[in-house]
Amino acid sequence: MKQSLLPIPDPRRPQGKLFDLPHLLLFSILAIMSEATSYRRIHQFIQTHQARLNEAFGCRWRRTPAYTTIRYALQGLDPSQIAPHFRAHAASLAGEAPVVALDGKTLRGSLDRFEARKAAQVLSAFAGEGQIVLGQILIEDADKDHEIQAAQRLIETLGLSGRLYTLDALHLQKKPLKP
């Protein structure tokens, strides 16, 4: 995983790079997978497991980065530059998964009636055998017919053509929609 994080551009100034970004990202991901829900909790996770993390991943951190350092590094990242690296890593883990499941979900808490904003919907591609999410795409409009177009874009973006798919009955249209 750390090798997949190496090419991600570091947004910090050279003076602010006391902690290398690949390890900072890896440890943050591990903290989030361990149910850390804030920058302070990520800091607490790294501090608690620092000796084991250093040993397991060949890191030589003498102290734990402050939660503000973690926050600044993570908030400065550009998602469009990170997504291809995570997708490439997921694809390498999934290999040539013969079956890919596509499913759309509405994100809890994304509806805002005061701002007249509809609930956000995301379409995910999941490799059943590898049990890994290969990628996600935001469904542009909340209308269900746009999930079909999002599925077509996701398959093209991830390079998943020539596979067997499982989809909702919504995708059984007589006339396929043009993207």
C-alpha cells in the first residue's frame, strides 16, 4: 500500500515536511479503519501504536505528528490527484475479478432542505471475489435514470469492460441511455 501512496503529490511547503506523506497517509487510513472519526483520534491512534507502526512499515518517527499537522496535510490534498492511485491499488488487489457488482447508495445526512440541496448519491463498483471497492462515482442527478449513465461512466473510468456485472433491476432498460 505504501508504494501506491508514494507518487501522491505533497501539498506542504518543504519546511513543513517533518513527517513523510506516504506514512502519514497510511497511518491515517489505518486509524480511520479503526474507527477514528477526527484528526485528534487519528493522532491518538498513531501515538498509541507508534512503535508497532514504525517497526511494521520501516518508519523512523521519533514522535507523533500533532493533530494540526495531520489536518493540514490531509486537507491540502487534491482528491482528483489521489483517486487514480487508490483505484490502481484496488485494481491490483482485485486482479482480474470476473464478477463486478455495481450499486448506488444515497449518502446519509447529505439532504439539506434549508439549502434546497438534494441527497447525494454515489455508485460503487465492488469486486466480489477480492471483497474490495474498486471505485466510486458521484451520480450527477438524483433521478434514478441517471444511475445508468453513471454506471457506464464508472465502467469506462475503471477500465472494467469485458466483465460480468451484477446490477439493480433499474438497469434493465430496453433502450440504453446515451451518456
